[in-house]
Amino acid sequence: MEKTPLFGHWQFYKQAIAIALPVMLQQFITALVSLIDNFMVSGLGDSRMAAVNVSNQINFLFIVFLMTLMSAGGIYLAQYKGANDAKGMRQAYRFKIILSFLVGLTYMTVLLVAPDFLINLMTHGNEAQTEIVEHGSRYMRVIAFTCVFMPFSFSIGTSFREIGKPVVPLIISVIAALINTCLNWLLIYGNLGAPRLEVEGAAIATVAARAFEAIAFIIYAKLKQEEFYVGFRRLYKINIRMFIETIRKSSLIFLSEISWGLSEMFVTSLYNSRGGAETVAGMGAGFAIVNIFYLLFAGIQTAAAVLVGNRLGAGHLDEAQVRGKWLMSGAFIAGIVIAVFEMLSIFAIPIIYTNLTPDAHYIAQKLIFIISLYMPFWALLNSQFAISRSGGDALFGVIVDIPVSLILFAPLAAYITYYTGVSAPLIFGISKITDFVKLAIGTCLLRRKKWVRKLTNTDVSPH
């Protein structure tokens, strides 16, 4: 293939933006609702906000599980869409929904039985541990019921994105976000005669919003007779060969993602040990702000699945390579733009979180400043992962993530925590220097072109 320019033509980026923008808007709304949740809970004080944030840190691992399954099934669904193979799309959807529902039931059981144990693990050494565990356990026993609904909304929502219809999940998420926000206002503080339930009220609001989201997705997909959608009565009609092949692929993605997720949780438990509730609340407030800017990553992943994955599925391998190169360049520039706005958001912390202590404000501002410096490089790294997975190169993540996360990132964070007195944001920031090693490895692997392949030759009957 001839040497291609680093940046593509404007028409390509317009197409990428058109695909990514609805997903980014959905991510923005989700993150904004999370920020509103944080704002409302912060009015209850540092310890209660810390409890909700620690609970969400634990739930983060469940989200990693779900997104790993969505990514594995999505590789095939996007390529089968490119090959105009409806049977293959339905098999990929079956994979997503069946496995994610089993994972959801398992995790729900854990949350109902042992929330205290999980929160104790994440707050070891924190001065306000007893209070955080008390409030966090009440929150988690309610939030556990979202595990029944999230597999459906994740499976159907990501499938709409992979077939190039990201506006559908955007609209449903907007409505769910409004439900969540209104119920938060009613139930956290007991407005309009509703009971004052505090952290449990926030959890009930989230469960209700997730329930609506799942039901809305199911009804819409069924009424519109979407090609990928399979009703409950036909879920069992799986193609064993494809199911096993997808599990094999996802096992490698799972190893990659779980090593990253566990290392992130381990480092979170390390910086949670610094100080008291103000540390956990401040870090949580900072992440609630930066989550808004992480919308870029969801856009990159969707654009790669559609623009690169569809071309691979259609057998246009050279064109897919060119698009991958252009997408990475565009992602880096987009990361720079996002970083500027992210840094400016530092000034909003005292305005948004008026009820948190000044110490919590300072921790949040410091964290946001550090993360904004990393944004262009994280955008490039995310594009590398998205492009490799569009071609089913699951080994990419194993080689990039596992050695760096487990051998460099986590041990470096532990060393900084136990042998220096730096603050929680700096523990996170210094440890993340190891991501430049990931970038270097990822660049080398992409040049080997193991991801440039068509996956849609498998016989997928029955339908």
C-alpha cells in the first residue's frame, strides 16, 4: 500500500464527527447526570459523598466486565453489518446479552451479600472508614438492582452504535437522565413531600432510570424490527461455533481490561488511604468533572467500529488501514482541544461543590489539572485500542495492558504511596507516566498489521 498522509481529508473527519457526536452527546449527558448526582449528594457532607464515590469505584469493575463483553460482541456485529449479514449480527447480539446478563446476576448477588467487605477493601487506612462503610453499604444494597437492567441497555445501546444509529441511544439516555435527576431532587432531600432518603434516595433514582432505559431499548428495537435484535424466545438459538470463537476472542480482551480495571482499583484504594473523607470526596468530585471530557473516548471507539470495522467486514482492507491512520491523528488533535476546556473547568469546582470542604476542592482541582495534561495522549492510546479491536486483534490489549498495568503502574503507585508523602492526585498522576510505555508498545504492534483482517467468513446459522 502507498504511503498515506498523516491527516485525512475533511470529508472523512466530517463523517467521523457525524458518527461520534451523538455518542459523545450521550456520554456527556450521562456524565452530566453523574455530576448532578455528585452535586446533590455533596450537600450531605464529605463522608456521604465519599461513600457514594467509593461505591461507584467498586461498580467500575462491573462496568469494565460489561464493556468487555460489548466490545467482543461489537467487533463481530460491526463487521457483519459491513458484510450485510443479518444472521451474524443477531448472533453477536445473543453473545452480548446472554453473557452480560449472567455477569449482572452474579454481581448483584455479591452487592446484596457483602457490600461492607468491598467498601472496607477500598477505604483501608482512611480516617473516616467507619462512616463511609455505613453509608456506602446502604447505597450499594439498593444500587445492586441496576445489574438486572444494565445488560439490556448496554447490549442494545452499543448495537445501535455499531450499525451506525447512535441517535437512538442518545434520545433514550436523555430521557433516562431527566428521570434520574428529578428523582434525585425528590428523594435525596425529601422535596415536594417525598421521604428524605439521602444516599439511598440517590440509589433508588439510579435504579428507576436504568429500568426505564432497558425497557425503552427493548420496546424500540422490537417495534422497529432492528436486524440485530432477538426477542427473549429466540435467544437460545445460538451458533455454538461462533459463540465459542467470540468467547475465545473476548477472553483475551477480558484479560487486558480486567488487568487494567484491577490495577486502577488497586491504585484507587491506595490514594483513598490518604487523609480522611475529604480525599475520597475530592477525588470523586474531580473524576465527576473529567468524566464529562472522557466523552471523547466513546466517540473514538464508535467511529473506529463504524469507519474501520465496517470496511474490514466488507473486505476493503487497504481502505481500513488508511482510515485507521487518519483516525489516530484526528484523535490526538481532538485530545488537545478537549484538554484546554478540561483545564478551564478547574475554576468551576468551588461553584459546583459549595458544600465540600476547601481541602476537597483543592484535591479535585489538582486532579483535573493533571488529567488534562494526559488527555491528548490518552485520546491517541484509545484510538490505538479501538482500531486494533475493529479487526479482532484481541492480543493487542493483552500485550499492551497487562505488563504495564501489573508490572509498572500498580507497583509504582504502591511505592509512591508507602515511601513518599505526596498527595492523592500526585499518586495517580505520577503513576500514569507508565501510559507512555503503552503508547510505544501500541505503535509497534499496529505497524505489524495483525488487526487488518476480515472476520465475517464464519457460518452463523441458525438465525
